[in-house]
Amino acid sequence: MNFAVLASGNGTNLQAIIKAIKAKQIKASLKVVLSDKSGAFALERARKAGVPCVVNLAPEQYLTREAFDQAMLDVLKKEEIDFVVLAGYMRILSPLFIEAYRHKILNIHPSLLPAFKGSHAIKDAFQFGVKVTGVTVHFVDEQVDHGVIIAQSAVEIGPNDTFDMLVEKVHEAEHKLYPYAINLFIRGKIKAPVVKAVPPVTGQHR
């Protein structure tokens, strides 16, 4: 199977994925790393790892979100990509993109979803004072930080933990869980969710 990683930032989860591929923990070909940020260090990580196709696309050069996503899809189609992994990708995917890879887009979020959605999940959990947070790998759908959960890992927040310590703990959990979940998907252990139609209600009920 061929897959692509979309990243917007430093790319630590990408690095964990690359490491897992080299260790044969992920038996698939990382063919594309694509970023919406020209300065994303993830691009440099990909080049150093020898990823065949490393692409930066500038969203401001496209009139609509759909046009930008179509440009990404054109790259993925050319490289015969089977599934997509989001690794710190900070743009919301359009329905156009999601439909093209329905149940084939994985994301990791730094909380135990559905708790603490959004881009400040670690900070929100820390400030709220919960004793346990964690990370979640899930399928991506049209809603933000939503979709069927694939795997989760809990992270305890100790009484003496600082925010920076919690960030490090969460990232460490991400780097372990994401390759594990990707491997499950590749091996066919994670089945796409099936939505069954609900028959209409007929007759009178009292």
C-alpha cells in the first residue's frame, strides 16, 4: 500500500512514522509528504528520509479551499496513494477531499476524544485540571476532531507536572500510538464504519 502524510509544522509524528517504517513496524510505502507551509520542518525531514515526492502547496494561490484540496488530490492520484495520514496538518479538509478518501484518512489528536477538541487540547486539559488525558487516532470526517475512533492511549497528569512536562508526555504517547494504529489499518484490522439505514416508523404508537 502507498500512503501520503500531510503536515504543517515540525513533523515529529512524521519522524515517528518514518522510524516505524525503517523498523518494519509499518509495512507500507510512504510515497508523498505534502505541506501547506513552505517553512514546515516536516518537509526537510521527508527529504532527509528519501521520501520520493515532497511537495509544498501554497493555499493563497488558490481561490477556494476546494481548489487547493483538488491540487492535493491531483498529486495523490499521480502517486497512486491508497490512504492518507494527517500529522500536525492544521487545515480543515473539504468534503471534496474527504469523499475522495472516505474512511482512508487517519488523524491523531492530543486528547481522549470526544474531550478537549480543538487546536489547544493539551493546554485545555491541563488548565481544566483533569488527572488523565491522552491521545486519539481516528478516521477523519466532515466534522472537526470527529470520526470513528481507531485507538486511544491514556496519559496521566501528575500533581507536580508542568505544562511542558505534559506536552512531552503527550507527544511521546503520540509517537507510540500512531505507528501502531497505522499498522492496524494496513493489516485490515480496522474496518470502515458501516452506517445502516434506519427503516421509517409506520403505524401508531401509544
